[in-house]
Amino acid sequence: MRSFLLRIVLLAAPFLANPAHAQRIAFVDTKYILDQMPDYHAAQDELDHFSSQWQKEIEERYDVIKRLRDAYNAEAILLTEEMKKSRLADIESKEQEARELQKKRFGVNGDLFKKRQELIQPIQDRVFQAVKEVAGTSYLAIFDIGSQGNNILFANDKYDKSDSVLRKLGIRPDHSNNPGNMRDGEDEDNDQGDEPDGNDRMNSKDRPNTMDKGGKPQTGQDNTVKPR
């Protein structure tokens, strides 16, 4: 962590040393912030309730399947071939239904994911909005040390130099789909210099919300019931 923050400070040193660039770098701990929010804990408890309920539902399906398979194994010697096929087909059908239910509840974009989006995402959005308001025009960037990847929650568009790098590589930036969005705040035809105009309007870039990686517990993700 210390080495990561040191690299950030070194990268930001030119901005911090120049009075004309008063922007600063800061960090927040979204895990700590969320842990202090009562509505987050209430939402998490509700999410845990749904996760436990769905897990129990799937466990009951597999318990039924186990009893059917045990009964089949015990009685197979007494069954005709036709009866064996019918019993096995019934067991396999129930296993398939259980797997589909498991995927529906806990799979990618399943019920647990949707319920988390419904309950947790609005709270995370409020935190993200508060971060942007705290940043205002005084910060170059704000990092989240509460996530696994030390993600950037806020970055000032004025210092996006992507187009400048493209021009250094001899590539003319293509803004045909969105001509009003100059990524480094420079005129598209201006190839001289990389410093943004001091009169440029300060815009904040809405970064994707990455707090799920470390800002909240992944309840239910590891509780998926495995077929027996």
C-alpha cells in the first residue's frame, strides 16, 4: 500500500509543486464508509436473508434427489429394465431442475446479483456522488483504498492526456462519434503542447463504480450449493 501511494505522489509531484496546478490527490476507504452506514447494514442483512432462503431451497432439492438415488440403488436388483430407465430418468430430470434453479439463483446475473444491485447499488451510488462532491475542483484524483485494486473513484477530465499521447504516436484522435468530447481538453487541430488551457472548464469524469471488488462483502457468492 505504501509503495502504491508513493508512486502516486511521485506522479503527482509536478502538479503539487506548481502553484498553477493546485489540484491534490486524496484517498477514501469505501469499506470503512459503508461499514458506518446503517442503511448499508440493513440492505446487507436483507440480502443475506434472500441468500440463505435460496440456498435452503436448493439444498432441499438435492436432499430429495439423494433419497431417490439411494432408494434406486437399494431396489435396482428387483426392478425390470423398463422400471430402471423410468426411475433414472426421473432422477436425472430432478437433478437438471436443481442445477437450473441453482444457476437462476446464484449464477451470473442471477437472482442474487439482481437483488444486490437493487439493495446495495443505490447506497454505493450515494457514496460515489459524495466522493465527487468532496473532490469538487480541488482534487486531481481520489483513490479507493478499501477495494482490492486501489481503484480510482474520481479523476479530473482536465488532465486526461489520452489524445496527447495519440498525437505523439502520430495518430489523429477520432472524435467523429462524439466531436464535443476532447479527451485532453485541447482543440482537435492543436498538436502543440500538452498542458491544458487554464481557462478550460473543470469537468469530473464519472468513473465506473468498482466498490464491489472490496467495498462490500460478496454475500451468497460462495454459498452456492454443489451437486452431490
